[in-house]
Amino acid sequence: MTLSADLLSILACPDDHGPLYYIESESVLYNPRLTRTYAVRDGIPVMLIDEATTVDAAEHDRLMQIVESDGIAPTFAD
């Protein structure tokens, strides 16, 4: 489910307050600095640190390939 551009423009990581990448095909918001994903369930971002998932190096590389190949922009400019 697509998140609105208005919502995406204000979403930040609740831990480091930096921008995220919305990978719609994976239903996640991704923070590459912390290698952490936040689930998007039924169009609602779950921005709870305790429910986030830390990914390994291989998964980080895979997610960043999607970001690069799909031209996904961060939620806001740092």
C-alpha cells in the first residue's frame, strides 16, 4: 500500500531522527545508517524501536540495491 507523499515527507527514524527509505515492494521503511527496518502494516508505519528489525550486511546490500535500482528518494534531505 502506498504511503502519501505528505506523510513520507515528515517520517524520520525515531532513534537517530534521520531520513528513511520507503521500499513499497517490501512494505518497510529502511534506515541504512542503523541497518534497521520499520514495518508498514495496512498502510500504517510502525515506528516503534522495539518492533524494528536490524538486518545483516547481505540484507542491507539487497535493500540498498532496491533503493538504487528503483530510484527511491529519502523521506527528507539531511
